[in-house]
Amino acid sequence: MIRHGWTDKINKNTTLNEFFGKEEFKKNINEIEVKSVLNKAKKRDSWFLLDYSLNPYSGCSFNCLYCYIRGSHYGGDTVQRLQIKSNAAEVLKKQLKRRVKKGEYGIIGIASSTEPYNELEKELKLTRRLLEIIARFKFPVSILTKSTLVLRDMDILKEINENAILPPDLKPRLKGGVIVSFSFSTPDEKLAKIFEPNAPSPKERLETLQKFKKEGFKTGICFMPVLPFLSDSEKHIEKMVVMAKNYGADSILTAGLTLFGDKPNDCKTVYYKAIEKHFPEFLEKTKKLFGEKFHPDPKYQRELKERADRLSEKYDIRNRLI
Ligand code: SF4
């Protein structure tokens, strides 16, 4: 069910213009009601240790050019797809109550498929409300974000970090109930501006990570997607690893780019267009690397992994969360 109630409320609220400032954006905000907001994984995700996933929004205001949530079906702009799950809090309460009765404590991934701290969150505080509920039910969380706004919720995250009930097998391996990770496609400010036009800069993300580290949280960097021929060189990966180490990340997970679709709004098409515009010398190489597939050829992936693993080892930073 899609409604436009928030659009009306936000139209009366002048601050939307202040914080995002696009008429087009306001027109496209949709409110949806969902039956389920907490999804249980069949098996714990081995990379991110997630037992559950929770996405307060769908779509995203950051509009990264490589983002797989864009697509012909939804439009070429992740902002256009931005939807608020307006009944998420009440649904989450019911779902967590049931899980607690069964003793099914596990790490909740926020958010596995969108940005939990997109521009709307500043005003709506939906992610914050969901964290308050999670704190009450004592579930551990793993947050993945590109935003500095996560700092606002440090108070609730501290409570979760101290009180969450960890799944028995993770108890000996995790000190607290919160992991805060930041995602990067590059540590380079200029490149990031091209490919992640609305997201906070890499430096801002690193400084935010550092603040969480100083407060005793487990912190990580997800260097994904690494951009072929742009951020995959030895020098570039080394720069990311060194920055991760210097700013206090406990781990760095590295993975390559995936690109989907061939319609005008699909991320593969949008990404190729950006390469053509900004780095035409890499267009043919990039196309050849992917061919008809959604991932680079296996040799490239193997070499990228070896490079990243070697550099993590050199700088003594884990290439796994635990
Ligand atoms: S921040 Fe994440 S969800 Fe948002 S557009 Fe970028 S890659 Fe997509």
C-alpha cells in the first residue's frame, strides 16, 4: 500500500528544503505499510554475521551511481524510489516479541539493502525509533552506513552495546552488542563525489568511525564496491587500508563491483555512462571486464581478493569482522 501522507506533512515543514532542498524530491516521497519488517536469514551471513535484516526505508537519497537498487523497474534515481515504512515500529515490536518468546536472539543488520541514515531520517527519526525498540528487546545490531547522522543515535547504540543478548556462539567472540561499519567505494574525495554524489565524504565517514571507536564500539570498513581501474590498484587499496587502520577500524572487508541490467535506468547502464563521461579511457576495458555478466571475470576477482588480503595482513588489520 502506498500513500503520500508524509508529502503533505513535509510540505508544511519548511526544514525539508533546508536539509535536502529539491522540489523533485518532495514529490516522490512515498509512505508504505508493510506486513513484515524484520527478516530472518536462513543461515547467518558469514561476512556480516547477520541473523536478521531490517530496512526502515526503501530507496535512498544518496544516489550512488553503482547502486543496485536503481533500475528500470524503479527508475534511474534511487531518490525517486525512496519510501518510508510508516508502520515499521509497530510491526517490529510484534516481530521481536515473538522472537524473544522463542529465545531467538541474533544480530539484526540495519540496513542490509538501503541506507538507514538517508536525508529523510534527519527529520523522521524512523531508524532511531526502531533502535529504541531493539534496545528494549535487547537484540544486538550491526549497522552499515555512509552517513555521519549515525552519531546522533550514539546514546541508544551505547545502551544496545552494553545490554544486548548475543547468540551463544558469538558471546566469546564479541565484546558488545553493536558493530558500526562504514561503506566506501574509494577513499578519494573527488572520485567519491562523482560516484556517490549525495553521500557524506570519505573523510567525514572516517571521522565518524573514529568517534565510535573512541567510545568502545566495534567498528569496520566495507570497502565495497571497489571500482575497476579507479580504486582497485595496489596504491589505492593500500591507501584505504592505511586509513582504516589510522582511524581505528577493527576490520576491512573488500569486494568488487556488481552491475546489473541493460535498460536505460539500470545500474550497469548508468555506471557505464559515468565512466564514459569522466574516464572515457576506461570504458572499453570496464565493459570487457563484465561482458554480459553482473560481476567482473573470476581472475580479476581472485587478484583483487589476494591484493586486499595481502595488504590487510601487512597493516595488521582483520579482513573479517571477527
Ligand atoms: S548509500 Fe547505499 S543504498 Fe544508498 S544509494 Fe548508495 S549504495 Fe545505494
